[in-house]
Amino acid sequence: MIGPADLAGTPALALRPVTPADVGFLDHVYASTRTAELAPLGWPPAEVEAFLAQQARAQRQHYWQQCDTTQFHVVEADGEAAGRLFVEALAGELRIVDIALLPAWRGKGIGSRLLAALAAVAERDGLPLRIHVEAGNPAQRLYQRMGFRFTDAPGQPVVYRLMERPPGCPRHAA
């Protein structure tokens, strides 16, 4: 799907298939995306850690039961595990199941490069590129810069909103 040439740049990026040995790392990535939203609850650290571990297990079980995991990858930056990119080719679309980077790797253009590479694959195959995004997720701005648009009606009481980048859609400056 995405090849090394698609990821050229700095830091050096690579994708490798997820293996059973990556479960702890994947759980760590998940926790890094949810910790801040739990802070206002005032839970003791051990309680937060236990809750996030349970949620990561539940998400993993769901993904591995419901998705074709052949395009689930660990993102490596400069040879270091930096995040995850889970993609699924579905009938009539390319779906980003999950994309997340550890905090130390955010804001370095990695997400933009991954999205651009996926957009190129979708474009080549004449498919829309889609992702469900949690309402209020600041990454929505990145997706919009990359040409994604919301496909659902605004104002609907939803947790996740569907965004789509149709074939032939230019990248937008923001």
C-alpha cells in the first residue's frame, strides 16, 4: 500500500506490520491519546492506568474482530516506534481506522506525511479516503488542511464524525 518512497523526508519514516509483541506499545500509544481528557476527573494515577488499559484492550478486541488487520502498522520515525497507523481497504473506500502518534512525535509533520501517502494511494485507486474523528479532536484541522470534509450534517449529537477526502480533492492551505 504505502511504500518507502511515499514516506521520504525528515524524520525518516517507515511502517512495519503490527505483531503480537507490539501490544504493550499499542496500548501505550492509546493511553497517550486519552490521558489528558481523564485529568479533570481527579482519579488516582493507578485508577487512570487501569481504566486506560481496559479501554485499550476493548478497542484492540474490537479492531481485531471487526477489521482486516493486514494494513495495521507501527509507525517508526528515525528507527524508533512513534505511533500506529491502522488502515482498511473496504469496498469503495480506503478507511483510516486509527492514526496516532506518541506526544514526542506530534507536530513534526509525520501525520501530514502519512495522510498525504494515504491520499495518494486512494487517488491512484479512485477511492475516497475516510476517517471517523471524535468531535472536538484538534486533528480535525489537519484533516481539513489535507482536503478532508465532514460528510455528516453539522450539529448532530454524535461522538464521532465522518470525514472524507474524495478522489481528485486538492490539499487545502489553512
